[in-house]
Amino acid sequence: MTCSGCSGAVDRVLKKTEGVASYDISLEKQEVLVKGTIPYDDLKAKIAKTGKEIISGETVA
């Protein structure tokens, strides 16, 4: 994510995604932290549909 348009696209997708309890988008860090019950692979697919590249990710229990 390099601009507010990028973070806005991710924000719009996450708002509509079932299983996402909360999220924090940091344009400065180019990072999105998501809390919820959605499986990681499903979340990754949702974000990928915005055209944004996912460099890394992890699931924390």
C-alpha cells in the first residue's frame, strides 16, 4: 500500500468481510493487522482481490 487509495480499497473489503472483528491499517508501515475468526487463506484471498500484494503474513492464536 503506497497511498490512501490503496488503504481505502483494503478498508472497503475488510468492512464487508464476515469473520473480521477489527482491523488496523497503517499506511506508514504498509501493514494491516486483522483480528477475527476468518481463516488466513480466506483473508489473504479477499485482500488479494483488491490488487494489493501480500508479502508476508502470520496467524497468531
